[in-house]
Amino acid sequence: MGEDCFRGQVTQRGIVFGPEGDVLLVTSGLRPWTFPGGRIEADADPEPSLRRRLYENVGLQTTIERPVKTVTDVWGSGDEPVYAVLYRVEARSRNVELTERDEYCWYTPEGAIEEMPFRPLSDAIERALADRETDQSLPNN
């Protein structure tokens, strides 16, 4: 067949909205701001796995909503490409407790979009925000 297939890691990350609608970004200090999350194990159920990963990495209780975008990039410290599924996530609080990152910051959605290192990640925030605005189960909608 001759076609090249993706060879790399699979990760899932959350575009985490706080109770007031702000967006959580994290960094290791060596890379630009990004979304919390991480690799998914081969036999893991995606949504519970992401919920557990977010609790372990940033200490937040979350509700995993739906995926809003997929992207391919080189994430982390390695040179291996990563296929990432980005989910809209709702956090119950803003009380972050970092275990795997050096810094975090809550941004307005517009500020988070400006911090993204490449356009597909900005698009993901825009999609998550649009999805959130149409979600009738959230307060004030």
C-alpha cells in the first residue's frame, strides 16, 4: 500500500473550565502553556482515565464532557509525535494542586487562546467554549 501511518503516543488532555468560565493552563517551565492531561494506557476507558489523570496531576474533581478536537504535535520533552484528543472538561473548583507540572494559571478563554503555541490548540479552545455556551445543563444558560 505504501502509505505512512501515524507512529507515536496517544494522549488526552482537558480544556478545563473553572466554575466562573476561566480556562486552566499548565506548564513544566520548559514548554509553552498547554492543557493538563497525559498519555492513555492501551486498555483504559478514555473518560474515566482522563478524570483520574486530571485529579492526580492537578488535584481537581472534574466532569469530562465531549471531545472537541484532535491534534498531532510533539508534546513533552521527547521528539516522538503525539496524537491528542482534547476534551471539554468542567472543574468543580479552582483549587489546583500540582504534582507533575511546575506552574499553572487560570486564564479567560480569550487569554488562553492567545497563549496557545499553534492554531489547532486555539481552535480547540474556541470549540470547547462554543460547546459550553450551548450546554443547557450549565448554570446561567
